[in-house]
Amino acid sequence: MKKTILIIAAIAVIVTTSILLFSRFSQNEVNIYTHRHYDVDQQIFDKFTEKTAIKVNVVSASADELIQKLALEGENSLADILITVDAGRLQRAKEQGLLQPIDSKKLRNNIPLNLRDPESYWFGLTYRGRIIVYAKDRVNPEELSTYEELIAPKWKGKILTRSSENVYNQSLLASIIIAEGAEKAKKWAAGIVQNMARPPKGSDCDQIKAVAGGRGDLAIVNTYYVGKLLNSNLAAERKAAESVGVFFPNQGRQDRGAHVNVSGGGVTAHAPNKKNAIKLLEFLSDNEAQEVFAQANFEYPVKRDVKWAPLLESWGTFKAEKANLSEIGKYNKKAVEIFDEVGWK
């Protein structure tokens, strides 16, 4: 109840803010609701405005707040684009009728099929791997292999991870449901609970710091958080990241590859500036914006011919799972049910 009240209050603030920022029928504007909170995004929006003279208006909030806001606004919404992290949230927005399909050859050419909705309701703009980091002084990476192997007895009391409320973990479990079936996915989740070094808490950065501090030996995190800590202004954070190694699971010849997910966007169902919205999404998927995403934020570019940041290159190429992320979004609810059943808090 308390969480619901907080969300409603937050939405009221967002509504007031967006009314002040957005105007409905301006031909030279595009209005974005975004969950992303990175300075680099504004730099890219500014580049788009320089090239097109289309002003980009931004309202930022959590994904849940923005999705609920779009639902409440309905046909009166001033938003043209929803941008958020994780395909599960984008799929949820699609299923709630908050996005519309668009026809763009450029988006289809720039973005691999598995990183976009097959019906063109949403499109991945960057991706990241959900990987294992390990304590360099306590773990031999040759001991590591797959996500599934993390439930082995030798890792009891050594694994760190976020809460089951975190959408990154929900999508990881959904990918295991797709690959292995619900029963094996449940066995895996229960095994991780048994092997946890502590009850889940904190962010991915907190898990890395906990490994560095000896609280556990392994953590499940997104790749770009390692990059952020390695390039932090704080010496303690850089030292923590330097003490861990990066391992991409499920890389065997017959294996499915490491789980990946996206930050992405779609045109809202009632976008007043639809043409401008499509132009912006196309710009975000093309070389100039993709290069900035890749170099500044340690994300993998979705466009294949864009060079990775040197840090990502230093970790080497890896096999990524090929399951379409729209399918992962469909299994989000089942993943949450499994987490609840096994006591993953």
C-alpha cells in the first residue's frame, strides 16, 4: 500500500512537470518519457537537435511510474517515446497497449531481430551481458562455466546477487525458463538461494564491492556496472572493480550463450509527434549515437559495425543467447512466481 501511494505521488509530480515541458502540437518537438538517467543520453539528444532542429523534451522517472503514467493519460498523453531498461518492461508496455508498431527500414537494418520486438513495437538501442564477476584472489576462472553450475555445493555461501524484485534478475530467470523449462529454472533459483553469501540487497555495484570486500566470492551483475566502477572518480570504487574478474557464462560450443538484455524504446500509442519520434529512434540506432553510447557508458552497441569501447574489447568477444527478448518479457510473471516459491527475497 505504501509503495502504491509513493508511486501515485510521484506520478502527480511527473504529470505537473510534463505539462510544463510538453506542448501537444508543435511540429519541431519530440517528447520522451525515459527511465535512463545518464548524462550521455542528453548529449545524444542535443546532437539530434543540432542535426534536425527538432527539440527534445525529457521527463525522467522509474519505469513503473512512466508505464503507469502512460496508462492513466491514455489518448491525452503528450509523450511520443518511452525509453526504459530491460525488454521485460518494454514488453509489458506493449501488452498494455501503450506502444504502437512502426515501419522503419533503418531500424530493422540497424538492430538485430533478437534485440527488437518482432512486430516492431519496441527496439533495443544498447545491450549488456548479465555476467559473473569473481574474486581474482580466491577464484580460478577455470572453475566457472554456466549459470546452472552456480548451484553446485562448492559455491555454498559464496554467491552475491540482487533482490528478486530487480527486473534484471527476473529477465535472467525468464531466459533460463525458455532454455531449460520451468522446473529446471525453479531448481536453479532454489540452488542460488541455498548458495547465497547473504540475503539479497543493494545494486549491482554493491555486489561487486561486496566481492571485493570478501563478503562473497561471486556475483551476478550487468557488464556496464563493472565499467562504471573501473572509471569511477572514487579510488575505492576503482580498486574494488580491479579486484574482480569478468566471466561470460554458457560459452560452450553447444551452449546457448550469456544472457543479454537491452535499453530500448518505442513510439507511444498516441504519440502527437509520431514522425519526429521515428526520426529520433532511427538516429539513436545509427552510427553517431551508437558510438557515443558504446564509448561513454560501457554499453554494447546494437548496430553490428560500431566499435566497442576499449574496456569491452579487453574482455573479449562472447557468445550471446539468441532468444528474442520479446519472449523473455512474456515469462517475467512466471519468473516472479518462481522467485516467490523458492524464497529468493
